[in-house]
Amino acid sequence: MQATLPRRHRSKKSAPALLVTIATLGLCAFQFGDRNELNKMPFTQVQRLASDLPKARRMAKQGNIDLLVGQAEPGEAVRVRGEVTDANCYMGSHVHAYDHAFCAKLCAAAGGPVVFIPDQGGEIYLVLNERNGTRLPHNVLDRIGVPGIVLKGKVIEADSLRALAVEDLVP
């Protein structure tokens, strides 16, 4: 006589759970991600949208992309005295101040990063805008390379990087 082993049966309760899991994963595929491939858009096309933020917001919403443009940066409010200069020349050659102001403005105008060097020495800060997706105030940009300016802003730390989110130049 042949022994028959009991057949393993799947619980009737596991089938609905499996269907719910599959449906949830399928729904997530439609709810998250870059629906309109905005993340693949060339920089020059995105750059044009910087002057039309309402259009950029609409596109992001339709494409299911988080857009932080216009949101204020968090951080500790400060007033600091020092100089804003371009990061490339400062980091590469330690060049800054009046003799370098024209070059620093050109580098910043080309989209290069800028840093803040405190008058009293110490830690150098990456310079950010106070609001995401906006330019630094024109009066701050005009003073790139000028030592002794006073800025109002917020200090932000992420990992080991410190930044100064600039709100405005203090007269």
C-alpha cells in the first residue's frame, strides 16, 4: 500500500492578502515617481522655468514631483560680517577680496557656487538663497568680493557641511 502524503493547501485567507499586496504595489507605481519624465529634462529647459515658477509648479504637480521652490530654509537666524566670494577660486587658489571681485562676480554669474568667509576667520560657509529656487538679493550679488559686509540669514547644517542661507544685506 502506498502512503499518500497530505496535500498542502494554501489558506483561503492568504489569497486575498496576496491580491491586496499586488494591488497596493500596482497603485504605488501610479502614485509615486516622475510621471512625465521631468527629471530627464535638460538643464537649459529647466533653467527657462526659473523665471516662470507658476508653470514649473503646475508641471511638477502633474508629473508627481516634489517642488520645494519658494520654501524658506530652516535654521538659526544670524547676522554675520565677512565676504561673499566664488568658491572655485577661493578653494583652488585661496584668492578673494577686492583684487578678485570682478572675477568672483563672473564666476557667480556663470552659475558657480559662492562661499561666505567670516571677517574673524573660522569656518567657511556655502552660500544658499533664503528661499529655494530664487536668486540671492541683487544688493548681495553687487557686493561679491567686498570684505566687511554684514548679512542677515540662517545657518544650516547637513551632515558635515555648514551653509549660510542669505536673506539680505544689512545696511
